[in-house]
Amino acid sequence: MVRAKSATRSASDESPFKNGAKGQPLRLYQKFAKIVIDELRSGQYAVGDRMPAERDLAKKFEVSRPVVREAMLALEVLGLIEVRVGSGSYVVRLSGKQKDPGFDVTAFEQLEARMLFESEAAALAASQITDAEIGELESLVQAIRDENRWSDSAQEADMAFHLTIARATRNAVIERTVEGLWQLRSTSPECALMLEKARRANVRPVVDEHTVILEALQARDAQAARTAMHEHLGAVIDHLLFAIEEQAVMDARNSVTATRERFTQSIRG
């Protein structure tokens, strides 16, 4: 349950746990983010104020740190806070009176959906794929390897690899669904922000995982293709979680270093 230990609410207070737009239940990170938005509206924080540390927010509201982290990402996407490396999160804009805070699809939801659809797409493609498409995938695996050498790569070869498999199913609905899931990487603000953080943490498509998928398709082995795709996308989720943890650790280290330098200068002065 998301609540402040010392907070009390009357029955007439608007609950931060009510359903979202169109009666849809809010997810846990959204409930927590809504509490922070309400605090911004109430004047508890002013523009320029530094937000409490992640661990302090987690303790205060009795939620896990990953929930806090995802909520802060959502608030950053909404333009309410700014995360400054080595310094913390700062309020840059106060929330308006709108009831719907505008939450969107997260990177984890997008990847979970991809795992569901693309695993089965790979299995179907195994029985339909042509030799020409196999050759195209072979070229794309090499292109992924080449793109990984560039830090600012848009990972176009990775997307082309997965869309080629979707096309090989010979099912237009599956192809359009997979293409739509990939488009969410750029059209969903939360998804785009988290993937950008992953890129900054040097998370890149793993060539070996794509090679295993390719080999299963070459063998026309539907079960192997399904398993390879499922394991690949599961690993992508793990890589993304690792990137977020690494970023948090780096931010904490930079903050400690900055504090140490400040006090060192004060002592010497």
C-alpha cells in the first residue's frame, strides 16, 4: 500500500488510489507519482526545490525503490522534475489542475508485450521464412554488430531484424502488431526516456542472442525459435533493469564525491 506513515486523510479527501482515466486502475508507480503530483499542487515543493532522495521516499511511503524510480521517470517525462546526474531530482514545473497526469506505456510493458507476441511470431516464421529472408537476417546480425561500435547508434538494424521475422509470418496482423510495439519506443514518452537512459549506460543489442534466433529459423525449428526469442527479450528486460540500477549507483557516487569535495574546500578555507 502506498501511503505516508505520518499522513492522515479525511474521508472527504481525494484519494490518490482512485482509478485513472476511464476507470482504469492505476499501477503502483502511478499511484505513488500521483501523490507527488498532489504534493506539488499543494505547494509542498517550489520550482527549484530538490526532491528527497529515492531511499527516503521509499521509506516514507512504504514502497520499493524500483517503484519510486519508475515514478520519478514518469514525472521527468511529464516535465515536472529534472534528474541531474550526481545531484538529484529537482522540481522544474508545478503541476496544473488536470486530473489525468498523462501516464503512458512504460518500457517494461512494451517489452512484456513484445515477449508475448514476438516469441510466437518467431515460431510461426520458422515454418514460413524463405532463404532470401534468412540471408537478410544474416546481414542484419552483422549490421547489429557494426552499429554496436557507435555510441549514438539508433539501433535500426535491431528493429529491422525483428520486423523481418514478423513479416516472415505471412500474417499482416502480426506484422502490424509487432511494428506498432516497436513504434512505442519513440512515441511513448516514458518508454523513450527509459531506453535513452539504457543507451547512456551503454546497453546494446546482444549479437549472440540474435544469432541463436537466426540459427533456430535456419533450422526451421519453431520451438527453438520461440524459446530463443523469449529468452532474448527476457535478457533485454534484465539489461534494462541493470542499466537503471547502474545509473542510480553512479548518481549516488557522484553525489557523495561532490559533497566530499565541498566539505574539503570548506575545511581548507
